[in-house]
Amino acid sequence: MTKPSVFISHGQRDTALAERFGSALKRLRFEALDPARDARAGQSWRTRVKSAIKRADAVVMLASSPEILSSSWMSYEAGGAEALGKDIMLLLPSKYPVAELPAEFASTQIVELDPQAPERAAQEVASRLAVI
């Protein structure tokens, strides 16, 4: 049996947080897919992203603040996940109301993210994926 896999979409300023979240997922027996970390020589960024999203069982959009979601890459990754019918979850600190999200993320499942304890968000993502 293969491990369930999660594509982790994040902005550059959230790289360390994404790594901590990915490590927590791995401890929960999930594969954490992050094209920034899993780069192969000679492969284009767009190809890496498409390949990782295609392999993933779900996509997590990790954002320490709503403005990160406005980046063209986050939108591209969310659109790719949606086109492939992937489950999408948004990890966002609770201090940000849904009204502050870009319109394309307003109806996305939200998981509360405590930047000091991303392990809790990983547990919540794992439990939600276990019932899907």
C-alpha cells in the first residue's frame, strides 16, 4: 500500500513553515510533495509542479497571510489542482477572516494554521484525508 500524498503549495517566505508542516505529515505516514525541495536537474519548474500535483492525493495551500495567496504561482497551483479534481485545503492562521481571501479561495476548506505549531495543522489535514 502506498502512502497518501499531499502537494504543499506555499510562497517563498513560508518555505521554513512548509518544511515543518511537511515533516509533520511524514511523521503521520504521508508523503509531502514540494517541488521546491524535490527538484530534479533539467526539469522545468512548471513541469515539476504539474507532476507533483498529478501524483498528489490532495493539495494544501499554506499561507501565513492572505496576500500570499495572490501570487501567480499559488493561483496556478490551485487551478491545476482544481482541474485535476484534487481535494484542496487552505492552511491559514485564524486571525484572518475569510473576507480577506482572494475570491478564488473563498469557498476552499480551511484548516487553522498556528505558525508556531504546524504539527496540529498536519494532524487535521491527515484526519480529513482519512475520511475522504
